[in-house]
Amino acid sequence: MKNKLSINNITTTCLGLILSALFLGCDSSQHTRFVCNCEEQKQLQAFVKESIGPANNMSDEEMEDVINQLRKDGIRLYCKQKPVWHKNGEIDWTKQKFDSCEVIMVSW
């Protein structure tokens, strides 16, 4: 009888932990993302525009790949990292407070 109670207690505890993890996992959490304001976006655009010519080595490499890499490098150079609220893998706009000029850089 004592073993049955122990197994029941363990089962109940495990079930409680699983349910808690599910409920807590659905809540919003903050993740660090690159965010560009208006001025930083202009700097990023100028960087990509000015760097396309020198980055083109006239090889068979796709220019889309070069432009994408320049954009990534520009984001790292000019934009700031900020905490961004996420819920279920997407930005939680109910908690996110940003200026209308700020852009969260999510596409890599």
C-alpha cells in the first residue's frame, strides 16, 4: 500500500509539473532582437547601396546572397539590440512598446 501511494504521489507531481510547463510556456517572454530606428534604417540602406559595387566580384555567386549578407552586416553595425516580447514564437504586440519609426529586424 505504501508503494502505491508513492507511485500516485510521483504521478501527480509529474502531471502537475507538465501542466505548469504548458501553461507557463504559453506566456510572453523577452528575447533580444536587433531594432532599427529611422536614422539607423537610413544608415543601413546607405551601407548596402554603397557596398553592392565593391562586394560584386563578378563571379557566379548570386547577388541576392551578397545583398542579404550586406544587410545582415549592416544590421549588426548600425542597429541596436533590444528586448522584444514574444508569445508562441511571434512578436507579442500587446506588450511591445515601440516608436512608430522603429523596425524589429526578424528576417535573416
